[in-house]
Amino acid sequence: MISALMPTFKRVDLAFEHGQGACLYTADGRRFLDFGAGIAVSSLGHGHEGLVKAIADQAARVMHVSNLYRIPQAEKLADRLVAHSFADSVFFCNSGAEANEGMVKMIRKTQSGRGHPERTRIICCTGAFHGRTLAMIAATGNPAYLEGFGAPVEGFDHVPFNNMNALRAAITPQTAGIMLEPIQGETGIKQADPQFMSGLRQVCDEFGLVLALDEVQTGMGRTGKLFAHEWYGVTPDVISVAKGIAGGFPMGAILANEEVAASMGAGSHGTTFGGNPLACAAGNAVLDVILADGFLPEVEHTGAILGETLDALVRKHPTVFELARGRGLMWGLKCRLPVAQVQAQVMAEGLLTVTAGENVLRLLPPLIVSPEECREACAILSRAAQALETAEHQKNRTESRTESHA
């Protein structure tokens, strides 16, 4: 019989009773260092006092009223995001996929407002991940995600990541904009080249395109800046945000400049739950921490320590790990052994991680993680690698003996 929960996930047989900081605990008391953070969502870790209090206090007053009325918590959060970004206006929603869907609508609507309704196509990059809706699996372009769902939604053209020549060649009179991630997370923590990012702004200005960045995973401090595009000195027209924006409470947002935002008049887009008082109370509590003096530089500092320690780990265990790449607290370990095998051994040693494409093990700890916890995580990775090396050695010896007796 099918389970009551639809079988769309391959769930690990672990259930957590509570968490504190960068750790999660099972009902029988087992402790796990959480370097998955709910897939880069639990930005303040688990049981954060300020976030818990903000959610509880707001829930006791009013959780939801709908966008038929003013929502002061949303107005406050939008003001703060505008004050600390390129954006002039913000739309709140519920998830990263929903933010990306809205962002595509904004790109098209902006071009229509410019007198170019024929401009509806979006250039995306291979290796991307933009979400699981019908339009966003088409934007992602991965055949594995498209299989079984009929003809892909029209309007998306794909070029290789970091290839400006291919991107320029893909521009047509129907092209409306470019949408990509500054760091591709799902396909193994691949960073955009600086020249490619600066070239994006130039090509958008040259051809009158809208530059849209998917910062669902890279935004809200994950790389040591509030948004990853800040590292490149590039100003987008619109970005999507989600995951860590509310520390684990479901929330997404679209941040846009005035032209893009003004294209979306009353009735052009909407949401029932997005930006409600409870979600925005959580979002403001997260910003209280992230925008505090010294917090983002500390994320950058801790991330540098993690990166250095991971590089040393790769040198120590070259038969298990090939390389480490990433920025801030967003890292990937490219494995030589099957990544599922590595992840299982790492979890057995007490560390939670996330897999990614190209045989990569992703490390996405909460932003409040300490350097000591990063070193502990790397020590666990080293123990797991040692166990895998020993198992491989024993397997090779057994196979060698079998062949010698044949």
C-alpha cells in the first residue's frame, strides 16, 4: 500500500525531536551536527531565542489577515530590505519556486510596459535549479525533472553557465531577460566567473534586457554578503529570495527596482498567504540578527575557516575527496567515491549534509555556526573518510584474493 505521505521524497530514517544552535537531536538522544540546515533554510539554527519569541508573540496576536489589508510587519520588512539592497520595492510570497515564477512574470510585464510585448523569452543556464513548478522545471531544463510532465512550458532558452559568447548568441528579438544563480547550488556549488557576471549587466544594458538573479539559496547572508551578487559589484533589476529569509518559516520574496516593480499594477499578481503577519515577524527577527554589526563579516570569516579546513581534508583524503569549492557558508566537496556512500558514512558519524550534482556533498550550516563547530564537522568528515578508505582497502584485498584463487 502507498504511504499516507505521498512518496515524492527519499526520506532518511531519522526523526528529530528538538534542536539547539547548529545541532539536532533525535528522540533517543543522538546528537547530529546540522550542516544541511534544512537545505540552507535554518539560517539562525535551531531554537534561536529571538526568532522563537518573535513567532510566538506574533502568533498570539494575529497570524493572518490577507493582503486585502495593510500589514505593518510586511511594510517594516520591505523597508529594511529596500534600505539594504539595490531594490526599490518588494513582493512577499511563500517559496523560492513561487518567487521565481513571479520574477518571470515581472520580466515579461516590464518588457510589455516598454512597448515590447513580443519579448517573452528568458535565457537560463544549464546546471540551474529554479524550482519544481511546471514553468520552473522548464526554466531549469534538467531532463530528469521534466520527464513525465508533457511538453515543457515555452519561453526558456538555455546556454552553458559562464559562457558569455553562447549567451550573446542566444539573444533574439523575443528575448526579455536573463535569469540565473550567482552560485549554482543543486549542481555542485559552481560560482559564476566575475567577468561573466559583469558581462551580464553589460549585455542586458546593450540589448534592453532585464537582469534577474535567483538568490533563493545564495541570499540572506549565506555567502557573507546579504546577497551574493554584491561580491561581483553587479546591480540586477530583480532578484528572488527564499530559504533563509525567515529562518525556517515558509517565505519567499521578489526584490525589484522601480521600473520592474511599477510594471506590476493592482491585480497583476497576488498571493493568499504571502507576507502575512507571522511570516514577516519571522523575517524581521532574522534581519535583526543578520544586519547586526559584525554578523556578516563573521559569516565570511567562519566560511573562510571552513574552506581552509576542507582544503586540508581533501589533501588528507585524496582517494575520497577530489576538491572543495564554495564561498561563505555554502560549500561543496566533490567526491571520488559515490556521494551517496560518502553521505551515509558521514551521517553515521553524526554529521548531516546534502547531496548535489556532479557527485558533490553540500555543506550548508546555519549562519550562526562557530569556527569550532566547523572544525568538528571536518573532523567528522575525516573519520568518515578514514572508515571509507579502510572499507575500500579491505574490499580490494578480498577481490585480489578471489582473483588469485580463480
